[in-house]
Amino acid sequence: MNEDIYSIAKNELGNGEQLLWHGNSNPKFINAESMVQFVFGLVFFSFSIFWTYSANSIGGPSVFALFGIPFICMGLYMLTAPIRIYNDYKRSVYGVTDKRCFIIICKNTKTVKSYPFEEINNIEKKEYSDNTGSIYFAEEITESRRNGRYRTNVKKIGFVRIEDLKKVESLINQFK
């Protein structure tokens, strides 16, 4: 992000809205949370390479070797999870105003998600030993259907690994 965090947050304010807090994630810890995916990806990628090499070296049809290519790609995708998650959180800006909480994600395009205090019912917080924490104040619920069964997925939405957890919690509770 070329702009500083304050400028990005300030640009999203509406008329008469006051920015009370702004910040972003401490992304060095996000990497640790993605290590499970990395380890699984390492095993998956290694087996895919082994499969493709073995299928190619036994002299069978090259279709068997080609069959391994999508799995190699999936393994590489899982191996790069820590980097992708790190970049996602590094490009996130969080803000609390006197009317709402918002999350700005600055990638190729800027995405802003707002959560007015009237819609915030429950707050969940996690405090970590390094004096950072996460505070969740919304949920995104999606349903999918597979093999005739419905599955509901709940994704918690909030500020992840922030420095001023207690201050942010106090502000949200004050206005909700």
C-alpha cells in the first residue's frame, strides 16, 4: 500500500462521520496460522511430484503423467498459503467511526465493507500472549449443497491481530 493507513481510512468517511480508530493487522502472526495448510500442501505436492515422476518413468502412457499436473498445481497453491494470507492481511485497513466499523481491502481494486453499529449484536474477542488480539463482530453465512446435503459455513468477520484490542472493543461497545 502506497498510501498510509490513516489516509486510506480517512478517505472512506461519510458526511459528519468521525474516525475514532484506525489500524491494520500485524501480519507476521497470520503466517503461523496458515502453517497447517502449508504442511498439508507440502505432503500433497510431494506425492504429486512422486506420482508424476513415477508415471513418466515407467514408460506407460503419458496420460498418467499428465494426470498429476493438476495435483501439482493444487499442492503449489496450498504451499503458497502463508504468502497469500500474509499479503491479504498486510493490505487490509480497519476503522471504527462514530457510526460503523469498516474493513478496507486494497488489492488490485479497493473493497470496503461496512458494519453499522445497529447490525452488530455479538462481539467475540481473542487475546494473544503477544499483546495483540482479534475482535469479531459479524458473520458471513453461506450454504452449499453437495451430494444432496446442505452445508452451512460460518465465517467470522472482524479485525484480525490488531494492537489496540481493548480500545477497539471499548469503542464498539460504546456505540453499539
